Amino acid sequence: MKRLTQRPLKNWQFILILMLLFFFATLAAVWHVSQLQSRLIESTAIKNAHLFSDALTEFRTLYTSEVVNTARQHGLEISHDYATKEGAIPLPATLSMLLGEKIGQHASGSKTSLYSPYPFPWRKGTGGLRDPFKEEAWRFLSQNPDKSFYRFTERDGHQRLRYATADVMRPACIQCHNSHPDTPKSGWKVGDLRGILEVDLPMDRVIAQTQADLEGTIIIFGSLALLGVIGIGSVTSKLRRTSVELQQRVEERTAELAEKAEMLARSNRELDQFAYVTSHDLKAPLRAIANLSQWIEEDIGEQLNDESRQQMVLLRSRVQRMDALIQGILDYSRVGRVAEESETVEVSALLEEIIDSIDPPPGFTVAVAAGMPVIETQRIRLQQVFANLIGNAIKYREQDDGRVDVSVEDIGEFYRFSISDNGPGIAAEHHEKIFGIFQTLQARDKIESTGVGLTLVKKIVEDQGGEISIDSSLGNGAVFHFTWCKEIKKS
């Protein structure tokens, strides 16, 4: 119940953090939009100034090539003071500046100017590099005539863009500039920087246009942000209620599972006790029967004929089989139910112990391949698997000079062990049957067997997350393969 009272507080903390994150994300988005707006205003102003400058330059070039040359052929004078002379037309530069001035007055409010450090005498009062921007523009464009030079400035509370481009000497103009009696500089060559064309563009109209374009976007974004806040509040409120309900269900389910786990543990303890008592109570009479038969045979041995002696031996073998069967069933019931401690196991050393305890008959070979791993696992379980498989190969041999080979292969998360023999083999139709409990392929009177061993092996291997299989055919020996996890299985 204590966790239930704390959960809403944690939910509100989560909601608060989520709201703060959304708030800061909104601020970041607004700032980003503001930056985009500033860059858009600047790029739009630069583009407009570039178009204006290109238009004036193109007009000047066209006027020079199409009008001035034709006028000279007809004897007209090209002069800056054309208004006071009869039969004169304006210079290209003069008419370009006049056109820029008229456009600025009637439309954009822009100003244009053409200047250089070499003004003609009639422009000394207004020409030349008269402010730091013009000086800086001249230095820059002298080195980079194919680029533009601009600065954003503020004048009388209004933002403006001053955009300057290089006015280079053209082939059609070079003769006039070099031969004019009032030229401030001679020796001009094609491509020389003769002046700078500057467009002084007010930003007010561009700013207003851009803000109008972005206003709808900002309104939509603000609406989405408001809807997002409302949605987050609604969803988190519902999530809080759902979280409390889920927490209650989880705690109820946890209590049920804990109760069932306790019942299961109690049942396992009772089953262990039952198995122990049962095996003890069954084995004790069996031991008594075996001992009694031995005593009877010793006491009246002279009176027993060969058939009676054989019956006594058969009786004791049946008792031993029953004892082994009870132990096998007990071992089978404990697999996966009783926790076993893990330890570091050197498989080669474990196999040596198993082979020594089985004690193969003289002439029988059990060969263990090199490279057996060292793993952290349940030693007893691995020992049971190897002992059963190797023991079966020896038990069902057809001759005393048989052979068993034990090898291993690393297949990633598992080791794949193989136990092969040169025994009688197992027909394909019996490959599944041999893993069934109490199943044997030969009569128990011929070869003593409980029919539990391979069933126990299969259960142990699968409990460890592995698999077991057999490759065999009648008369060609058998190979048992089983996989064993490199890391102990967590229960």
C-alpha cells in the first residue's frame, strides 16, 4: 500500500518533466523559426539587390552597345551634361544612375551610386571613396571582382542593405576612357576595376513581406503547440489513472504469484521427502531380500541343486534391477526441480573419473579427444549424462575389444559433445523409442537395464537448454550428440 501512495507523486513528477521538456522544445522551435526568419530576410534582400544591380548593369551594357555607338555614327555627342547641350545624349553611367534613382523614387525606395577613386572632374564633389564601406568595398572587389560585397546597416532607425559589385572595364568603353580629355586615369585595359556599382536597399518592405509570409506558419505552430500541451495533459492524466490501476493489479498478481511460489516450494519439499521416504522404504525390503537369499544359499548350499542356485542368482539380479530402477526414477524426478550448485568443471578430468569408475573390460578402449573445455556448470548433471552414454556403449558391446570416442565442437553459445561407438548400432525406427522411460531394445534377462538411463539423459540435457540426437543404423555402431550451454542456465 505504501507504493500505491507514492505512485501518483512519481506520475506528477513525470508529467512536470514532460511539460518542461515540451516548453523548452517549443522555445527552441520558436528561436529556430526566428533565426530562419532573419536568414530569410537577409537572403531575400541580397537576392533583390543582386537582381537590381544586374538589371542596371545589363541596361548600361545594352545602352552602350545599341544606342551610344549608333548615336556617334550620326554625329551625336555623348556627354554627362547632355541637358545643356543640343544634339547630345547622356553617358551610359549617367543614364544608369538616373534610371536607378527613378526606380528608387517610385518603387523600392532604393538608392544607387557609381564611384571609384578616379572620379571625373564634374563628379569630384560627389564621387570618390567617401566612407569606410566604399573604401572596404574597393579593397575587396579589387581582389575579387567576380564576387559581391555587402553589409547590413542601420540608418535613422531603419535597416538597410548596402550591396556593391565590381564595374570592370569593357572593350566598348576602353577607347573613350583612355582618349577623353578630362579622364582622371589613362592606360585602362579590359577587365580593370574602373568603379563600383552600389545598391542601397531599404529592408522595411522585405521585413514586412517576410513576416507576413511567416505569420501563418507561426499561428499554425502555436496552435499545434497549444493542442500538444492539452493533449499531453489529457494523456498523462489518463496514464496516471491507468498506472494506478495497473499498479494495483500488479501488486495483486504479485501476491498471487508469491503465494503460488510458496505452495510450489512446499510441494517440492513434500515431494522430495516423499521420494526419499519411498525410496528408503522400498530399498530396505529389497536389501533384506538380497541378504536373505544369500544367507539361505550359504546355510543350505549343499542341499541346493544347480537349478536352485541359478534361481537364487536370478532373484538377487532382479533385486538389484529393482534397486537401480528406484534410484533412476528418483534421479529423474529431481532434474529441473532441485537446484544444483554450479562449479568450474574441467571436462577432460571429469571424463577420466567417469571412465575409471565404470572400469571398462580389458581390451575395451575409451578415447577422449584433445581440446575438452573448462566450463562453469552443474558437475553432477554433466557427469550423469556422460556416465550413462559411455556406460551404455560398454554395456551393449558385442566384443570386448570395442571402442568409444568422445569429442567436442564449439558451436557458439553451446558445446556439442559426441560419443561414438563401434557396437551393434540401433535401427532408425528405434531412435525415438530409446529415449522413452522404461524402454529397452533387448530383454532385461539378457542385458540388465532399467530403461530409465537415456530418459534421464534427455531430461538433463533439455533442462540445460540443449538437445540430444543419435546417428546410427543397425550393425554400424552409434553416435550420440548432445549440446551443453557454455553458461549455466539461470532458473
